[in-house]
Amino acid sequence: MSLFPSYKKILRIGIDGKLYCEHNLVAPLRVAGTCTSRPGHEFYECPYALRRGDCNVFFWKEDVDNYVLRGAEKRALEVQKEKLEEEKGLLERELASYAVPILLLSRDSCRDGY
Ligand SMILES: [Zn+2]
């Protein structure tokens, strides 16, 4: 079962950091020609692209980079959140242990100084 809705293409990145197509082959990085929507931009696609057996895997490099970056940022934020939650717990326990009575000086005790 896919984690993604069926209308979305699945971005598969191996532990080697390379992008894989549906054939389980490394999708090579290529440069788009002038007759495309993003001339000069880099993209990954199935090595069988435009040939028989093409699995239609195609991703713009900037989209992949943004996606990977967002994922990494999200994981970093989750780790940070966990650390802060832990710190919060420690501080709350510390605060509870500081429940000592605070003595307030009344006006009378101030006058004693005169
Ligand atoms: Zn393929």
C-alpha cells in the first residue's frame, strides 16, 4: 500500500541518496532542452524515457531538492520539539521543587528601619 494518493508519483530515494524509477533503476540527471517548460533546468527521469518500457518517472531537480529539504527540516524540527518537551518537563519538575514560601515585607517592617 502506498503512503501517497494514487494520483501522485512516488519519489523513491535510495540510501545512496540517488533517485530510483519504477524499474528500480537509478534515474539519471539530465538537462531540459529549449522546447520544454523549463529550458536549462535539471531533471531526473527513467533511463528508458521515451522508449518502450518507460515507467514515466520524471521529476524536476528543484522539486526533488525542495521535497528532500522540507523532509529534512521537518525531521530536524521534530527532534528539536522532543528536546524542548524534555527540557520543559525538567523545568516543570525543578519549578515544583522551588515551592518555598516567599516572605513579603509589610509596610510595618519597612518603618522599623526608620
Ligand atoms: Zn523506469
